[in-house]
Amino acid sequence: MIIMKKDATPAQVQHVIDEVGRAGLRTDVSRGAYLTIIGLIGDESKVDFTHLAALPGVKEARMIEAPYKLINREYSNAYGETGTRTVKVGNVEFGGPEPVFIAGPCAVENREDLFRIAEQCKAAGAHVLRGGVFKPRSSVHSFQGLGSAGTEEAIEALSWLQEAGREFGMPVVTEVRGEAQVDLVAQFVDIIQIGARNMYDQDLLQTAARKKLPVMFKRHFGASIEEFLCFSEYIAAEGNKDIILCERGIVPMGKGKSFTRYMLDLAAVPVVQKETYLPIIVDPSHATGRRDLIRSMSLASIAAGAAGLMIEVHDRPEDARCDAAQMIQPSELKEIIATARQLRKIAVK
Ligand code: PEP
Ligand code: MN
């Protein structure tokens, strides 16, 4: 990272960018209230930091030790931003003083169910509507989401999601399961979701990032926190720092029954907040797979400092084609949101 002097001229900033470019690296320029910082994208061993530090207008040039640099808290601190980044989606702000609640069914199944659930989620206090159109499933024999049937079906399901969001005043989020879906999905949604299984797909991350829409990025169930942050850097390196991280549980160790779908790593929330300025939310639904655990894990996540929650909701879960066991009723969502808001006030400084 290269920190420019307060009085550095635009020509001096450009000169540094050109010098870095000559070494074969790209740059990420952040202009804070007081300072301009230039982040490097590429192999830093090719750069002579002593040379860069001696260029006109440069205050300091040094390496950020962690492998994730552009999303590093150290990087934003350097240009005077000390808090969490707020990712704005319409009127909703992830990383602001109030927690954000994303709610909706696991999958978009039909227009009627989606609209009925969306209306109830809104009334319960949710801010963002979710619903999968392309579902990642372990078995090829399971329901893969309406979008998997063909382009026409995908457009129809995505339009319902967009319309329901507009009707009830909620931005919408859905998952892209592969690069081929990004162009289409980006035309209908406010946030692009990258699911846990695709956390390591760097081509998908880059393609999604280039749409310049906020990206909700879920941790893989086998990923360390460092890997999770390293892969979010792929999105930031495309010039898109509107990233909402999401903890959704990891695979537990040991023999025998775990009683939950995954193991919710709650310590990841404060750890990630120390490492990066990006907001992090928690998905207790996929983490536990059990509706009887959603309330306690939601409140625990808020107490841990999560910027929000993503919860699967269905008023007739017996009709749902996937994840019926973890979907809660809108009435329960309402109580969780109200309690979480109260809890946030006393638990988070
Ligand atoms: C989802 O949120 O719809 C989902 C499939 O979650 P995950 O990628 O965390 O399994
Ligand atoms: Mn689901």
C-alpha cells in the first residue's frame, strides 16, 4: 500500500500509478477525507517499495502482511475510515447502526406463494427479500430451482422476485450458481448472492463483481476465515467493495451425530470485523437446518455483533420443495426482529 502526502498533486498520484503499472501490477485508489491511498493488485514482490517511497508526493510505501489487502482494515484505517463500510442497497444500509434482516423462502416456487410470503416478511419488519431461482443441490434428482428448467422459466421466476420486491418495498437477493447466470440475474436483483459451494470459484466471483451490484458472499463450509477473506478480495480487486460477508456454518469434526446441519461459527463474526471493514451477517437457517434453533442462533449472532441476519421464512413450510425443516413462520420472524433490535442496543457498543 502506498500512502500519499496530504498535499500530493493528482499528477503525483498518477505518476505512482504508472510506476506500479510498469512493474505489471494494477492499482486500487482510495481517496479518503484527508489522504489518498493506492493499493496494489498483483505480485508485490515485483515492486521496489524503497523506490516507490522516494517518489514525489509519497508519504509511505509498505506491504500489508495479510494476503487480503484491499479489504483489510489496515488499508481503510490508513485513509481515515475507521468504522465498518456501509453497503447501501436502496434505503437499506448493511453495516450501519441498525441490523438488517433478509427474509423469504428458500426457493421461488410460484408467484402466489412468493407474494404472500413477501408481504408477511415485510410486515414482520424484514428489509430485503430472498428467494432462490437457481438452487445448489447435492442430488441431481432434487428440485434445482425454477431457473434450472430453462431461460424462459428463469426469467419468469426472476420477474416474480423483482415484482414482489417492488410491491412490498424490499430490495431482492438471489444466488448465481454459475457464470452463465450472472448477466441474466443482474437484470432483476439488487444484490447478487454467491453461495457457500461457490466461494472458491474465482471466475464466478470476478464476473459477478463486474456487475457493480452489491455481492452477498457466503463462507464455504470447509473454509478457514483467512480463505473466506482471501476470496472476497477477488471481488474487491474488480473495483467492487460493496461486499456483504455471510457466515453460514462450517462442517464439524468428530464421529457421530452433530444434530445441526452445519456448525455455526459465531466467533467468525468478531474476528472478521477485526480483519476487515466489510460488514458480516449470519444465516442461522442453513447453519442449523432446524427451525427450533433459529431464534437462539439469531439472537446469539446479533450479540456477537452481526450486521444482520438472513432467515428462511414460509407460512406453509409443508408445501415447500426445499429446506422445509428450517423455515420459520412470519410471526416468529416478527418476534425475532423485534428482540434482535433491542438486543443490539445493549450488546453492541
Ligand atoms: C441459500 O442461501 O439459498 C443457500 C443455498 O445457502 P448456502 O450457499 O449457504 O448453502
Ligand atoms: Mn435453503
